[in-house]
Amino acid sequence: MKPNNKLLLIGWDAADWKIIHALIDDGKMPAMEYLINHGVMGNISTIDPPFSPMLWTSIATGKHADKHGILGFTEPHPNGQGIRPVASTSRKVKAIWNILMQNGLKCHAIGWWPSHPVEPLNGICISEHYHRAFDTIDKPWHMRKGTVHPEHLTETFRKLRVHPQELTQAHILPFIPNAHKIDQDNDRRLFTVTKILAECSSVHAAATWVLENQQWDFVAVYYDAIDHFSHGFMNYYPPKMSIVSDDDFDIYNNVVIAGYMFHDMMLQRLIELAGLDTTIVLVSDHGFHSDHLRPQFIPDEPAAPALQHRPYGIICMKGPKIKTDELIFGASLLDITPTILTLFDLPVGKDMDGKVLSNAMKQSVDINYIPSWEDVQGVCGMHSPEKIEDPFAAQESLKQLIDLGYIDPPPDNVEKAILQSKHESQFCLARVYIHTQRYQEASNILDKLYKASPDQIRFAIRLCECLFELNQLEKCKTLVLECREKLNHELKNLPDIDELPDNEKSKNIRIQTGYAKHIYQIDLIEADILLKENQPESALNMYQKIEKQIPQQKHLYIRIGQSYIQLRQYKDAERAFVQAIDIDGDNHQAHHGLGVSLLRQGQYESAIEEFLIAIGLIFYYPLAHFHMGEALMGIHEYERAAEAFQVCLNIAPGFNLARNMLVNIYDNHLNQPEAAEKNRQQIYDHTKDTIVIVSGLPRSGTSLMMQMLEKGGMDIFVDDKRPPDDSNPKGYYEHEAVKGIVYNQSWLKDVGQKAVKIVSHLLFYLPARFHYKIIFMQRDMDEIMFSQHKMLVRMGKAKKGDYPVHLEVAFHKKLAQAREWMAQNANVDVLYVNYSDLIDHPLQEATNICNFLSLDLNISRMISAVDKQLYHVKI
């Protein structure tokens, strides 16, 4: 490893390209412009929930919060006497500086959130409490134990801190040129700016001291000031919002701009101190709405200010191994640690959730992996095992001692705070599970939370989302109704805002804003259920009704577009997705939806452009890669299509639909039979179970085949809700769930080793995650049509002699499509059985069926089900 192989990781909380680009264009951020021109830049997607302690720990570990253990802003104090800010001792895994230290590199970490108490690194570690000033300058400014490591440098760093009252007009006026207009007795915003600026300066002073005075291979420094400036003053950023007075706008409209310019000045100094050969990685954990997407009001609920965050932050990288003056796409904040490890020629942990940003590097890199860095022994600068703690487990053990009478319980208000902190942390964990599509785990948590706090509608709404994704639609409908009733009741009991004193009006507006948001979410879920139940017209009507009440909502237009796609009205879908993009051009779902609507219209090149934008915004988006593959096949770019399907599978290995497309490409277009066979085998490896299906057109002999399997000793998946009749005197052998397969396939996991009857029209909706053995019944089409007609006459739904000749063409077409679908899907094995052969040669056909299923069924009993007398219609 070369001595100059250094890396400086800079964190700017909430930094956003929308503001940075405008300032660069005006010549106001030259250091950032230099970094961009000499390196790469791009969006970086955040993860949910967008809470800074969780996100910055994910950046430093490459792992989601359920793995790293930081769940929100606060946690119960292990001594049971209250709550505390989330602590570094709650982090369960190694951070990037721990891994690098373990590999002999000199590491420093400054101000990272959370890092208190500091870790015993082989360099300097300064916690996020270092720069906080809570008293006036004439009072002692204590530094908490655990703020600085090594401890003997405490006095050095104490002197580097900047107190807000040390700042002068020269420091403040660039932020607030009209500061003289402020009534400081009644307006604390000037002090807020001063405090943010002083704290930021303290962090920067510590960082520059380390760079100037210490040997180092890796330094991580975190600045939270942009986030604080934005939460406090983004409403005054141009253009003026309607809720902002002219006087306030005149005074505070420059605060955010000056905050970014100040960060650029600090960046310039860091670049100088780092040196030309150092790799610099500058990231933010999320962005911040600065335009028409700024929320007018913030609901009155925990962590509601996070609604001001944009889902895309910034990433900028410069260094010897990094490309120059290029854009990168598809970065996630989970990618930072794997990328840094690769830049230091170290392996990536397979248990990390991010990827290496290889598209940022000058030369292709061989990425090496180890199972987990947690298994690697040696001194790494983490806290000793006895200091690492689970504060929630500690609370449970204390509660047990309280219950046993060994210690006294804390006062009621402390108990309430502890319980609330625990609930918020569990809610954060549930949101992590939702974000990573682990809906059952999230549902289990949310169900308990809602039962414990039935007044918290936000818990219920998230639970509705999980039930929806789990296809538990009846439960979801019931909960939606319950939420609506509660919200209506709460709204009726709200006092009239005109009757409230001025000091209570703001809180009332925030409460109403929260209720309005929840009603909107409930309306969307209700309409989403209709769409999932294959009622796109009803869903569309409801979406359009919501639009009249709350127009210009991007998520609403996305759903309208999805409804039109389901109705195959692709031009209307295109218009809806364009409307969503007009509202927010950085919405990956809108670009993906627009791409699908263009794809279905045969506009392949335009569709590819939209899919590229969607993937650039969110790389971990398997559907976008899949549809990209489809579009590339449309323009006969088969090699690129294969690459797109492979990326889809790298993200979602069980996405067998993409693997089927690969088999098709390798077999029919690229002449690579070995690759085709490899993917066929992988389909079997990634299918959960084999499901036996009896299929064919109605009246083709499917019920007879089900009877044979049952008599032969095979279990069958039926519910007997449809009784036998004259058309099928021995029964229909159906299950009601099969009819809803279009919108709900979750019941397939319950089929197990049983046989299920699914008519040919519904085969297309079978998910690719299973392996299917299909016994497909064939019968002369005239016989089928006559048999169906007789059945309809018997049911009183058709007139005798009124034979529907026009349906034959449609049925032939559907049969051809079913055969093509079965042939194209490598996870499907099919045995065609002619109804007439089954009647005339039952022994031979029954033997073929047993061989196909690889089952030792009772053939003589199978044959006994064949009753030639029931062969009513024979042509």
C-alpha cells in the first residue's frame, strides 16, 4: 500500500445539489466546483427512515439499521432512570474506521453521529457532543467525559471550540445582512444562526487541527450545520413561500445560501490540508426540499421535520483512482463503506447491504469479499464487549427486577418517556423492514405498537401498508375503516381555530395538517386495494376523486398512471406519469412508470431513456432493470438486454421472470446453450417448491383429472364452495382463491404438495418464484364449445341453439398464448393430455401422469375415476 493512499471522508448533513448547482453557477462555491471538475459527482439515494443517527451509521457501516443497532434519536438509559441521546455503545457492528484500523491504518473520526462515548481508536475520536454550548460564555463550559480520545488531548480540543457569544457582526452579517431589523427580545432566530455557526466552526477547528498535526491514513469528519440551517431557515429561501411574511423573507432569505458558502470555504481548507494525492469523498445522507415541494406545514408528530428531506443527497469523489469530471449513477449511502474498502484494496463484507461504486473508478477493479468483518479478530478500536450494550434489553432486565420487587420503579413521567422512546425505536425498526420489503417482520412490530397505542394513527397506517403488501386485503380494509372512523372523530372534536388564542393556533394547524395527511394516506390505500383487486376503473375513479380534493400530488399521478397501465390505456398512463415528473423530476417511480407506458406503446428508445433515469436515481430497483431488458430486446440489443436481466437478478436473485428471459435470449438469440442451461438450473435452485397444476379451458376435462389425482392418493387444494350439479355431478374441484390470482398470489404458498386446478386464462399470473408441473388438458374445440354452451343453457345464461361461434377464435388465441407462455418459462414443466385419449386409454395416460409427477400414485384407483358415460359431448 502506498504511503499517500489516504482518504478523507466528509459528511455534510442534508446537502442538496439543487442549491449547490445554483451557487456554483453564480461562482459562489469554487471549492465544490474544483472537486466536481477533478472527480465524479452524482445523486446518492437515502434509506428509510431518514433520521440522521441511523443514516450516518449506515454510511459508516454499509448496513441497514436492523444490523447496526442505531434506531432513532433517543434510547432508554440502561440504568432505568430516563432516556438519553442514542449512544455509540449501541452500535453492534464495526464502522469503517474500525475495519481500517484493524488493517494497520491510522484513523481519526470527528463529530460523527452518534459517536459518544468516543471509541479508543489508534488516532483521535471526537464525539458529536464536543461542540454543543448550552450556557452563556461567562459560565463554565464543561466537556463531558467520553468526548475526546485520547483523553490527554481533551484540553487541546477544549481550547479549539468556538462559543456562540464569541462571534461578531463580521461573522453574522454575511448570513443576515439586515440583522439590525431583528427584535432580539422576541425573535431568537439570530441566536439560532449564531449557535449553528459556532458549533460548525468548532467541528472544523478540530478537523483541521487533526489534519495539520497528526499522521493519518483515514479521517472522517461530520458537519450537521446545513441540516440545521435548512430546518430553521429553508422556508425563507427564494422563492418566497406564501406562509412567509415579507419582513421575515427580507431578513432571513440569505441564511441557507450563506451556510452553503461557509461550507465551501471550509471545504477549500480541507482540500489544501489533505493534499493532491488524497482521495476525498464528500457525501450527504439526504437532500432538502428547497422549491415548490417544501411542505407548508409540519404535522404534530415525532420526527415530522424529516418530511422536509429529499430522498437524494449528494456524492462527490476525487482521487488518484477516481475518474475525472464525470457523473455517476445509482449510488446509495450504503455504498460508501464498501467503496472505501475497495479503494484501500480490502475485501467487502458479504453481510454489508451496499455495493462498490465501481463506475466511479478509472480502472476496473476486482472486488474481493469476506463473509463478515465482524468475524475478524484483532484490535479495531471498538468499545470493549462489556461496554457495548442493548439499551432496550437493559430496560427489560431492569423491569424484571422491578416486577420482582428488588428495585423501585422510576417516576411515572420517566416511565412514560422510556416507553415512548422504546415505541419510537420499534417504529423505526418497522420502517427499516418496510424499506427492505420485509413486510411480515414490520407487520408483527406495528401490530403490537398499535395495540399498545391505539391513538397513534401513524402506526395503523403503516400497518395497513404492510397488510396490503402481504395481500391480507380484508384485514387491511377493516383497519382502513377503523382509521377513517377515528380520524373523523378526532376532526369533529378539534376546536375552531378562530376561537383559540394566538399562541395555540399554530399547534392546532399542525394537528390538522397531520390529520389531513393521514386521511390522504388512507384514501390512497383504499384506492390501491381496488387496483390490486383488479378493479382498475374503480381505483381510477377514486384516485381522480382524491385529485379534485388534493391536486398536484406526485404519488397520486403515479397511481393514476398505474391504473391506466392496468387498463392498457398506455397513452393516458404516459400523460399521468409526465404530470408526476413535472411536479418532481427526481421521482424514480414516475420515470419507471413512464418508461413502462412507452415500452407498451413500442417506443423502445424513449422507454430506455426513462428506465436509465429511474435506475440512476435508485439503482436497487429490479423492476426497472427488468423492463430495461424488455426494451432492449425490442430493439434487438440482446447482449445489453441480457446484462440488464442479469443486474435485475443480482439485486433480486429470486426474480425468475428475468431468468426466464435470459434462457430465451441465450437459446434463441445469442446461441449460448450452456448459459441457457445454467440459468435453467438456477431457476430450479431459486424456486421455493413444486406446485402441481391441472389446467386447460373450462369443460376440457380438468375436473376429471382432479378426480383421478385424488383417487390415486394425491391431496387436492379445494374448498368445496361450488357444489356439484348436472354439468359436473362429481364436483368442480375448485378453490375460491384461484379466481383472485390476478391480484393475490399469496395463497400459492399454502398449496404445498397438493394439486390445484387453474384454468388456462389464469396461468399468466403465476409468480416465477415457484416451480410448476402443469397437466394441461386438451380437447376438441367444438366439443368444448358445445359443452360450455349446454352448461350455460342449463344455468339459464344462454339460449338453446344460440351457439357462440365468435368465441372459438378467442379461445384458440388464448390456448396458443398459454402454450407459448409454458414453453418460454423454464420453471414450468408441462404434460399435455388429450381428453379423448384419457377416456379411451386410461391406463396408458394414468401411467404417463405418474411418471411426469414422479409420484407413486394408485393407478387402478385413478382409472376408476374415468366414467365414459359422462363423455356427453363427442364430435
